[in-house]
Amino acid sequence: MTGATGTGTYLGMPAFPDAAREAVRDDVLRANLRHATHTIRDKRARAVAELADWDRLRAAGKAVKDHTLRHLDRYLVQLEEAVTAAGGTVHWAVDAEEANRIVTGLVLATGEREVVKVKSMATQEIGLNEALEAAGIAAYETDLAELIVQLGHDRPSHILVPAIHRNRAEIRDIFRTEMGRWGRAAPEPLGDDPRELAEAARLHLREKFLRAKVAVSGANFMVAETGTMVVFESEGNGRMCLTLPETLISVVGVEKVVPTFRDLEIFLQTLPRSSTAERMNPYTTMWTGTTDGDGPSAFHLVLLDNGRTDTLADEVGRQALRCIRCSACLNVCPVYERAGGHAYGSVYPGPIGAILSPQLRGTGSEIDASLPYASTLCGACYEVCPVAIDIPEVLVHLRERVAQGGPVTRDGIRVTVRPAHGHTAERAAMRAARLLLDRPAALRAGERLLARARRLRPRRLPGPGRAWTDTRELPALPAESFRDWWTREREASR
């Protein structure tokens, strides 16, 4: 598996165009993605259509998230007070390094050397598994898809279905060769029937559930007024991790807080339908602090920033923090369907990753500078988003940031980012257009000149513009400009 840095960038990953070029040549990968994404999005469309008030739920979810982000400081303090009053301990982590140090220290303090994990994007983002391994602690993923990824020394490629790029035959082979190295071996003979594979995973994980004394989780939501953590899942493995161990450590992004318990009413309807196309989530686990004789005796909440407050400062880009990780945008994206999740070089693939990763990590690296361009701007992602994140708007906003470069704030420090390589001609063209559009007489003269020279129009642009015309022709030039046509028609009507 390619390692991850503390900011979630996979080491050695090329820019998106290069990674995507390799991915589209993999016929098996494309077939797996096409089948899975089409199946999920068709089911989701039917589930959403059942609700007559879906648009109102969508607007309500957006409003709750926007309100919370505007008052995030107040709600986080309220959350800390509620969690502490309920017997939990709250830790604040400014970045991935600090979060990993806190979690590693908490595990080592218990004397244990292994943990079971609930599926968590936040812990993948910070590279927690690698940090625990470096400290001599084994972390076992218990979500079925995450287990497949871990056993296969692979990387997640989808938010909801991390092993979406694998088919049943590949999963069978992974289980046969790898399970025995991590614990209970796969039964023999093992076929590729889904029921056989699920049973093999169940037997493999059962011994870990019953033995582990420490668990690590994320959370889908945190309720400020009560200090309640909420985890949505479909398999039951999360509940095993959240109830059986003696110590529970939850690593959660600060944006996951909602003000009141009643706010969950919205997301209990929108998240299951948008993610798994289910009317109701099979397992919704909620816990508030600790309770004598019931569940873990020690609960630690690690509140993770890792670029989120920098994102919050961007009036256009902050809407990415509304994301509830349903993955609906991935399943409708034509770019994701062809390129797959690995090409995005982040635990957040697809359209939401194209706007979230460059904000959390900055646009200084080649991969992050390329992500805002990993889209056709078709708008399908915005149409399906249950909290109405205008992903195309943010993509264009980030493209401007990449092209212009300039000062940005990272971890509270003002730094200057160089304009991305390859955008020199684009910036020169935009400056020339601005000069021309500011001078009506020059614009009129230029339009007339182009009209007279329209027969000399090339089919392809030279130099840097060649890539744009590799797949499209330049539009035909009219015989006269709109300005001249309007003047002529107005004079004729007098």
C-alpha cells in the first residue's frame, strides 16, 4: 500500500491527469466501477423519489450546516462541556501529527497493542493506521470493504464502498492469501459467492471483537447540546466496536457538529437514502460519554482541525464542510466512473474530494493543484447533494486560486503559493481579454477584424492551446459581430 502523509496525500501519487490516464486503460477497473456506480445511483434515485418533501429536507440540511459553521466556535465549546459532563474527555488536535500523537498516547496508556476500528474517513485522512503501526500497535479494520482494502495492501477508492474497484473473484483471492496472516484464516474451500465471503469475514473479525480492549472510531454527527456521538453503518461491526471494548477513542472533524438532537431528524432521512439507498439506516449507534456497566468505561473525543478552519475562512469554499460523506456525488460523476478513486490521491475521491482535499491540504503540490480540474462541470454532483453543496462553483473558484497563486493561510500562517505550472498562457490571455473588454473601440475593431479573417480560422490552436482543441474544434466565426448586427437592425427599423 502506498503510504499516506500527515495531510492525507498518498506518497508518490502523480497529478490527476497522469493517474487518470493509467486508470482508464484498466478495463477490469472500469467495468467494476461502471457496474457499481450505476447500480447505487439507480437505487438512490428510487429511494429519494419516495419522499415528497426531499427538496425541503435538502434545504433544511443546508441551513443547519450553514448555521453551525457560522457559529462553530460556540457549538464546539458547548459540545466539549457536554461530553465532559457526561464522563468523556475531549482533546483538540490542530493537525494530523497532533491527532496521531494523542491517539497513540491514549492507546499506549492502556497497555494494549491492538485496536479495532470503525470505518472512519478522518482517521484515514490523518494516516492513523500508519502512525499506530510505527508505535507497535496493530489496527484492525472491521468494516467489510475496509477489511478487503487492508488485507489487500490497497487504498480506498470510494467514500461509501472503499473496495468498489474490486470484484468478487479478487476479494476471494485476497481472503485466501491474506486472512491467515492477520488472524483467523479463510475457510477452505472458499468460493466467490457473497454469502461465503461475508461468512469468512465474520469469522475472521469475531475473534478480534471479543479480544480487543480498545476501539477507534469516527462519527457522522456530534450533538452539541447533549455531547452525543452518532455513527451510521450497515453491517453491525460498528456497534461491536462501540460497545464491547473498555476504551473508545473517536477522531472527528470539527465540522461534524450539529446544534441540537432534533437536527438529526433531517439527516436520519437524507443520509441513508443518499448513500445506501435505504429508507432507514440498519445500525444507528449513539452514545453520550460513559455509563457504569454499559459500554466502554473510558471515552475520548479527539476534535480534528487539520485545515478545516482555513477552509472555513473561504466564503465560497467553506460549503465543502457541509458534506455528510454520503458519496452520491461520486456515483453520478462521469470523471470518477472512468478514472476511479485512486487517481485523486486522497481518501476523499470524486467531486467532493476535488474541492475538499485542495482546501484541507492547500494547492502547493502537483496533485492538489490538478484536482479542481478533475471535472467536466456538468453539475450532476450538485443536483444529487443532500446538503446542496455547489461543487461546480467551488471548482471554478479553486481553479482561479490555482491559476493566480498568491497568499493563502495554512495552519494559521500566511504563505505565498506560486501560480501553477502551465497556466502562464491562460493568465496572459485573461489579462489581454480584460484590457480589450475595458476599451469598447478596440473591442469593436477586433471583432470586425476577426469577421473579415474568419476563413483563416484554424481548426486547432497552436502551442499550449493544442490540448484544448485535441477533442473539439474552434467555433465558427460569424460574418458580423452582434454589435454590428444590432446597429444595422436598429437603423433598418427606424
